[in-house]
Amino acid sequence: MARVLMVTSRLPWPPTEGHQLRSWHLLRALSRRHQVTLLSCLRPEDAAIAQDDLPTNVARLVVHPLRQDALSTATQLASSLAGPLPYVVHRYADARLKTCLGELASDADLVHIDMLPLMACAECVPSGVPIIYNAHNVEHALLRVRGDNESRPLHRAFLRSQTGRLNRFEEAACRRADLVLACSEQDRAQLATMGARDAITVPNGVDLDSNRPGSGDEDGSLVFVGQMGWFPNRDGIEWFLADVLPRVLMHRPGLRFTLVGKSDGLHVPGNVSGNVDVSGFVEDLRPLLQRASVYVVPLRMGSGTRLKVLEAMAFGKAIVTTSIGSEGIDLEDGVHGEFADDAQSFAERILALLDDPARRAMLGREARRLAEARYGWDAIGDAMLPHYERLLAA
């Protein structure tokens, strides 16, 4: 049993956000064979959680409070414009965090760094201790797309000023890590071109036991799960509300669309607001998802693997998604879901499924079968762990 230090940008439990889900299940996998010390940055809203009893898979928890006051934010913003580091990294390029990580790493056999900004602390890991970098996305590529889609001139200029900095930082992180974990084969190939010496695909997964198809009747509604603070989600939902949903409502004026997750000030257009339920955070998604008829994934940008798609598959839902929304998952159009990349086609796929319960059931069954065959977290962890053993033995 080796001593593994895992470093995360937020406490990974309870896993309510996409990056927390991946971090939590990789932590569970590591703890099956190794003694895991967890160093987590602490957000103010997580302070009470940190006082609770530790999960059984964490041998020791160390927290580092993040500064999120206005002065710190302004200082980080100014530094990102004047210096080489991108804005998203400055919050974690903290001398106290580096000191803490260095002390913990000196007593570790391997360090797992979760998310790109934390690689700012990699310099504190002693020589000879291998570093594994868990890449949730190809971050500079996401930022470039966001900048290209930003309509406000000052915001667009700032985002574009950050893209080159983030690209260079991401390349340096890939070169520094002894092993890079990518969420999809597409991401793995791109990270390899950025200098990763060793990169493997560790796809996102889903809890197949907790997320199961329901036995009750569906209610004819549409659903999407995702927080609006994540730009690809917000962009996709704004497009869906403006261009797709009105086309659906022309044929089904009484239809309901439920948006689950933190709304972060999302504006719902007046012409569809009477058909949209913005539920915010929901403690238990299962009843809501099980009764919905169609799960929509209208994403137009992003990287990695969409955890929201995997959850829909596990619930046995009929899925309508863009091609980008299904990247990193072996969904086959017409077998496990329906694909559409323009507003008219997306609306037509939804309407066709609402009119065909037998096809919805067939797509849901095949999606669940695919989830069971390839995307259970236990199997993903089993496939990942030998790569850790290889580094530990070197």
C-alpha cells in the first residue's frame, strides 16, 4: 500500500458538480489499494462539510482556505494582465498552499493533482516523487472558443489575452507530469501534442447502482441538468431557449422544460418562460429524471466527457444531443440517442421522440446497456490503477 497525496481545487464530497464527481470516484478507486491523504482547497460554502466525519476512503484531510474577497480578485486580475500566468491559476499560485503541498508531498510516494490550475504547485513536489495530472478538459481550447463567442468587446479582449497564457501554462503542466489522465481519446491526443510524455484516457463514468431507470410513467417533459456557471452549459441552454424550444412549442404548446442546476442569473426569454421550470439545485435528481420523457444536451462547445450524458444513459433516458455534447462517449446516432447540430433538426428529433414512446424506450434501453458495458466507475478505476502501480514501481 503506497502513500498517495491527492490535491483538489474543492472538497470532492458531496459530489454535486461535474468535476467533483470525477474527483470523488477517482479518489474512491485510489483508496481501494492505497493510503490517501487529501489536500483540498476550501471554499467558504464548504466549511461546514470539512468539519464532518471523514469518508472512510480518506486517511487524512488537510484543507487550505481560498481567498475570494474583492481585493484578492482584483490583485489576481491585475497580475494576470501584467505577468505570464493566466487568471485562473493565480488563485492557486499561493505561497501558503505551495508550502503545505511541499510538506505533504515529502511524505508521499505519489502525488495526484486534480485540475490544471493546481499544477502551479507542482514545483514544490520533491524530485523523484511522480506526479499524475488529472486533466478534466483541454482548458485553453475551451477558453479560445469562449473568447470567440463573447459579444462584449472588453470581455472578449480579456479572454483572448488569457488564451495564450493558458496554452503555455497547460503545455508546461503536460511536460511536468509523469502521467496525464484525459477524459476522452480526443483530449488525450491533443494533450500528447502539447508535450505530455505519457497520456492515457480515463473516461468519466457513472454510478450505475444509484442511477437506474424508473418504473413509473413519463410525463412528456424535457430536462437538462447542469449549472449555468459553466460557460458551455450556459451557451448551450441560451441557444436552446432562443432557437430550439420555440420550434418545439409551435407543435406542443403545453410542453414543460425543466432546467436543473444553479441558474446563476440565467435569463429565460419571455416567449418561452411560461413553459420553463428553473429548479436550481436539487438534492435528489432521480424522481425528476425518471419521469422526464426526453433528456436534451444542446452543447455547442466543450471537451472531456459529458457526465450529464452518462447520467441520462444510466437512467435509461431517450437523449437528444449535439455531436459535441456526446464527444468522448461511444454513443451511436439512432441506436443510443438522437444527434442534431442545428436548431430545426434538434427540435424535429425532440418532437419525433415525444410522438413515439416505443422508440424512446428502445433508445433508453440501449443507452443503459452501453453505460453498463463501458462506463461504470468501478470498472474505470480497475483499468486506471495499474498505471499508478507502474509509476510507483519505477
